[in-house]
Amino acid sequence: MDSFLPAVAAADAAPLASEQLRELYSLMAAVRYLDTSAVAWQRQGIIPGYAPELGQEAAQVGSAYAFDTAHDFAFPTYREMGVARTMGVDMVAYMSTHKATWHGGMYDPLASRLAPIQAVVAGSVLHAVGWAHGQTLSGEPGVALSYFGDGASSQGDVHEAMNFAAVMKAPVVFFIQNNGWAISVPTERQVAGGSVAARAAGYGIPGIQVDGNDVVAVYEATRDAFAHCRAGNGPVVVEAMTYRRGPHSTADDPGRYRSLDDERIDAGKDPLERLRERLLAVGAADDAFFAAAHQAARIEEEAIRTGIEALGPRPGTEMFDFVFQETTPALENQATRWREESEHV
Amino acid sequence: MSESTTATLETATRNEATTKTQSTRLSMQQALNRALDEILSADPRTVVFGEDCGQLGGVFRITDGLQAKHGESRVFDTPLAESGILGMSVGLAMAGFHPIPEVQFDGFAYPAINQIVCQIARMNYRSRGKLPMPITLRVPSFGGIRAPEHHGESLEALFAHVPGLKVVSPSDPHDAYHLLKYAASRPDPVIFMEPKSRYWQKGDVDTSDGGTLTGARIVRPGRHLTLVAWGAMVARCMQVAELAAEDGIDVEVLDLRWLKPIDAQALATSVGKTRRAVVVHEAPLTSGLGAEVAQLITQSCFDTLKAPVERVTGFDVPYPSGDLEDEYIPNIDRILLGIQRVLEYRRG
């Protein structure tokens, strides 16, 4: 099949082998299990809050599967657990943000090739452009993978980022997970025209909407986008149409803005179930494989939960230690006073 | 030896040095341009960019000739979008570059405030020190040039309030040259506030020796009262000091230079000696940096102060049109009156 990007050679677009399809399923199963478990952790008081990505496993795993950790860099918001897992990030360090250990997560962003977790959802889109332009300036082959959603697409920084990237031909894949909802506001009241990808035309760059619940379609679109960027053709917009099956966060109550019937109809078919059927149809997996994948997901979740439960609070000195590379006398004085006063209570 | 004493000696040394050799007569615009040229030559990871910074050389010509000399990949124009300029700086810093972006005028830092406050200021913290932000943000600042709205504002208190930012403002070409080179060599983000009304005044620049580049600097030693100022107000305070001298009032002028971190020791030493202080700034009065300066002085000098610290500042109004800006910016008379209030203060 031809790519939506004419510059992408057929050789770059080989279909996934059975082994890769099975790997995608294993990843999605691990992400699904960790995601639903994290909601339970919150209910059990293990973590104070979580932003589930239930239903977005294909969009997250499929896109991150196209990522090259040797060269590329990904820029998440706060709902990219499946991306982090697919990239091989230390998941205790990643989930620590939800334990309220450290805002950006405890993972090393440089070693992980994943920017710190970001709550200003369009803020990191411009960082991706700057990082990508740096690749151009250095003559390096890296591509920035920028994650954001339909809600973030309303922010001006997304326009500035797409325009800058197009003007500078920066190697950025703008990957939108359009999950239908920005907390309580549906896409039709968020995205004029109904498509973020359609905006690409205005910037003179390629854009495509893909079925975000089809992991293979997501992977192929992202892979082609990477190839297009890496060949020096500038940025690409990929909009994965998916559905946020869960609440915005563990503090949210979707019953106030959508009914269970709406959810059942709008969510469509479960992306894991779709991949399972595909694997069975092509004879790439059997029941034993699925059982093993789910068992592995349970074991992995248990290890991550154990790690999260073992995380104590960071030393209070770290409040002061990381403000600057070179601290100031005023900050040192405050740290000293904090230490003295906290020891006296 | 205290920083302030060092600063006093340094002033004397600098004045001597300028009569010898080493020094060049430059405007602040030329000094900044030379500093950027040398930074670009010395550090291949430095990139200079912003609106009209490339071909045009900047609306104030601070980047004049730099693109031609260092190439379009080192010095470049961006689209007209401040958030984009600063957001891009974050990504470049994450990739190991040392960005020196320009926001064309003070008031246009507001459209970039999310990227400055939520991103540049916090990335080192958020990443636990793994992603330093060695960004020097140049902002032509303050008023005095009869410019349109948003072209004459003083944002130092806003920036100084943000954890993770450092703020500096030079008052003369020598400091402009050295402080810019120093700021660009540091691993933390620095807001570099250039007093645009002083761009064209010339001064002696000793390129070989910048002296101490941290902390405040005594520009004029005196015994009776300390005038604390920064940016364009330093030159005005020097004029005030000369006039006051005619009346036998010996005014010390302290150029704060660093607005974060503030040199509390220099304030303590100077006002500990003079026992009276007036702080002068263009920014509005309420919650201005003058309040911080007054508190630091009160903390260190309460027992010996002869009067409350006086503030002579702009007003709590939007920066006015050019026709009214001389009414707004502290002028010589208002500063002299502030000095008079302090000198005439009687307890009880």
C-alpha cells in the first residue's frame, strides 16, 4: 500500500511481521492492565490521582512503536503512560508523578528520550519544535514526536508550533490523540471543522487522520511520518481518532456530561479486541499467547505497584536543590531556615 | 572583605584603568553587539534569534551584522510569535544549545509568559536538574523613547517573583558588555533587561576586565544617603547626586544590577554606612521591586536607619503615552524631593 506521504519509499513501509504484531499486543495488554490497576490504586489510597488512558492503547503504543530511541525524542502531556511503557521508560519512575513524588516524574528525561510530564498541554509542542530545529542545526537525524490532544489543539501554542515547524522545516511529528473529550467538552465544541489534521494544509505540510483504535494503522502512519521527517521534508500532522473510555482523571465524574449508552456507542470496538481478532485471523497468535500476555501484564503491574508503594517522599531539601543549577544566597537562606524550623516542630 | 567594599575599590580601579589603555569608547548598542559576536565565536552551541534579528539586525541593531558573520543557522529570524520564540528556546536548550532569544520589546514578553514562567523557569526543577535551561532572554526594557503602547514597560518585579529565573539589568556599556557575556555563560535562565533609552549613550568599556559580575556596584560613593537604582534610572540618579552635592548632600549611588538575586549584602553595607535610602524605579509602586529592596534594608539596618526607606517610582497606572511619560518616569525633581523627605524625617 502506498504511503499517504509520497516522499516515503516503499522500502521504508514494509508490513509488520507476526512477531511485531504479537509484541504490539503484549504492549497494549501491559498498558491496559497497568492503566486499570492505577485507577484501583487510587481507590485503594496507594496514589492520590491518575489520568487514565483507557481506550487509547492503540494510539499510544502504535505511535511510540515507530519511535527510534537512538535518535528521537518524545514530548508527552500527562496521559501518555502507554507511550512511556512502549519506549521502555522505567515505569515506577514514570508513575511516580501520580504518586505525587515529583511533578515531572522521576525518570531521567535525557536517558529515556522522554521529556518530563507536562500539565500545560500545549506547552511542550513548542519544545518539540525547538528540539527538532536543534537536530537540523546539528545535522543530526533525530525526529521530535509531540503528543497532544483535541483539547490542547485549541491553544495558540499549537498554531505557533505548527507554523514555526513548517517555516523551518523542522522534523516534528505532531501526534494528536483526538479522544473525543477534553474533560467534559466534546470534540464538536472544541475543534472547529472537526479535524486537527485538516489544519496541516494551511501550513503547507502533510496531515492525516487515522483510525486511532487500529494499532497497525497508527503505527504505519507514524512510521511514515518519521521517515518523511528524517528525509528532511519537514513536519507532519497525524491525528489518531480514538475515544477516552474512562474519566478524565480519578477525580472526574463523566456521568455529569455523557451517558453510559453514549460511551458504549461512541467508543466503538475495544482496540485490544480488534488486535486480538486480527492476530487470530492471520494465525499469528493462539489462546496460549493471549493468556501468557495477560499473565505477563499482571506480573509487571505487581512489580510496578510494589515499587510505587515503596516510594517514600523525597527529602525536603530537594525543593530547594533543583530550582537552579547555581543556587542564590536568598534561596540558601530559605533552605537553612526551613531546615532549622522543621527540626524544631 | 564584603562585596560592597570590593565594589567600591573596583569602581576606583576601573576609573584608573580607563585612563590607561584597554578601554574602548562604545555605545551600549555597540557593546551588546560586540558581546554577542564574541559569545557566538566562543561557543558553537550558542544561537541568537527572534523577530527581525537576522537580516535586519534587530530593530535596535543589537544583532547587526551577526547573521552575515556567523551564518543563518546561528543567527536567525523567527515568525512573529513570542511564545513560539521562548518555547522553541526550551527545546533548543533540551537539545544542548545555549539560546539567546530576543523579545523585541518588554510588553511583548506577556504573550510568552507561559513559556517563560511555566516552562523556562521550571524545566530544571521539573526534570530534577537533568534539563538545565541556559537561556539568556534579551528584553529591550523600560521607557523613555516616546514609543507606542507595550514598548516602555518594566517587568522586573514580575520576573523576579518567579522561582527559577534570574534577572539582571546593566546601566552602562561596560556592564552591558560584561554582564551579557557572563549571563550567557551561566547554566540558569537569565532575563537580561536592556535599558533601551540608554542604547545610544557611549561609555568606556574595558573589554579585558569586567571585574565582579555578580551583585551590585557602587557607581558613586557617598556618606549621607544611598540611592538604589538599576537600568536607565542609574544615570538619572547620578545626575541627582551631582545636584545634591551642590547643596552639600553626599549621595551614594548603588546600581543594583542583579534584580534576582538581589545583593542584600551590598544594600546592608551601603545603607549601614549612610543610614538613609531612597529606591528609584520606573515600574509601578505597588508590589514593585522597591518594596523588596526596602524590606531587605529594613531587615539589615533597622536599628541605625534615620528614616523609613523612601520609594520614588512610576505610578500604579498603565504605562502612559509618550506625551505623558516624563510625568510618569521618576524625574530629577521627584527624586530630589524623595531625598528631601528622607533627610527631613523626624522620629515621633
